[in-house]
Amino acid sequence: IKDLDIIIIRELIGDVYFGEPRGFNIGSDGKEAFNTMKYSENEISRIAKFAFNVAMKRLKKVTSVDKANVLESSQLWREVVAAIGQKHFPEVNITNMYVDNAAMQLIKEPKQFDVILTSNLFGDILSDEASMLTGSIGMLPSASLSDSSGLYEPVHGSAPDIAGMSIVNPIAMILSCAMMFEYSLNRADLAEIITSSVRNVLKSGIATKDLTDDNNYASTSQMGDKILEDIKKSV
């Protein structure tokens, strides 16, 4: 997996997490719980266009992940993604993949992917799975983007269980800053300086606790200082 580079575009405000109706009920077999998996054409179109625009700056390759063999919401997803691609982004190669196969392929042959486009639920699961291809979930940045703004954070969110122990890997947060420069501030040059410095420090053998079995690991601040030292060489 050397030089692996995947970006997962996950829709964030629809799907089963926000579908209505939802709740609890008492049925003939006792207590029931139910949620609604739902997508509209406009919701799918919005996230598909974003993914295709990202793909145009990369390898012009999108893998759309769904479960269209059993889910109507996924059937609409596949239909809309295909229409958007054919009409507005004919240069982009679109591959459809069922989510269970995608989960397997991420482990079996991750380099086949470039841009993965998927729904809220499937993206939630696949992004955490993909994080372990790097060796630690503490390595991956993420962004929640609208048309006008973005929220950048490690893919894992906060880590309150290890707060104050100096063992948090700061790389995900640092790379989230790099993503901010690239996607919100249009400074891909600065993003590349940051990501190159992260690579340089890792190649030198410096590692936080989550990346090594050696007890002589770098603390959170030590890793951050080393990356900053390398950045200063380029600016």
C-alpha cells in the first residue's frame, strides 16, 4: 500500500441517520425500533457533482458505492450519479460497486480506488475501515464541506479517553489543516508543503505510540515539533 492515495466523498446530511419517520413502537412481537433510509434526487446530485469535481483534479476516476441490488434508495443513487456523470463529466470514469464488495476490495486491492463516492451510512463505515490501511486512525484528515465553508478535523473526531496523556497522534489534525489550505483557501502549494513534511518525518522513523510497538515513541508535542521543523525548511 505504499503511495496509497484515496479520498472518500461521504454525503453527510441525508440517509438513514436523518430520514423520517424514526423511533420506537410496540408491536405484536414486543418493542420495535425503526429508521428510514431515504435520499432525494437533489441530495444525490449535490454530492455527486462535488465528487466529480474532485475527481477532475485527480485521476478522473470515481467508484460509486451503493447497495442497489436490494435498496431502492441505492437504485436512485446509482441512477442519479450516472446521469450527472454522463451529462456534466463525460471525462470521468464511473465504476459502481456494492458496499459489501467495496469493504472487501479496500482490504484486498486498495490501490484500485481513487475517489470513492457513497452515502452517509456506507461512508461512515468505509472511511474508518480505510483509515486502518495507514496503520492508525490517527493518520487521516477529514472535512465536512458546504458550497461556501468547511469544518476540518481528524476523521476520528475527538479522543477524550486519551486526553492529557501525550500519546495522541497529531498527524490527522495537521493533515486536516493541509486539506483546509487545498479545498477552502485554494493554496495547494501550502498543502503540499505540509503533507511533504509529514511524509519526511515518518520516513525518518519517528512515530507516535499508535504507530509503533517500540516504547521509545514520540509524544504528541514531539511529533508536532518535528513536523514543524521540516515545514520551516520549505517556507
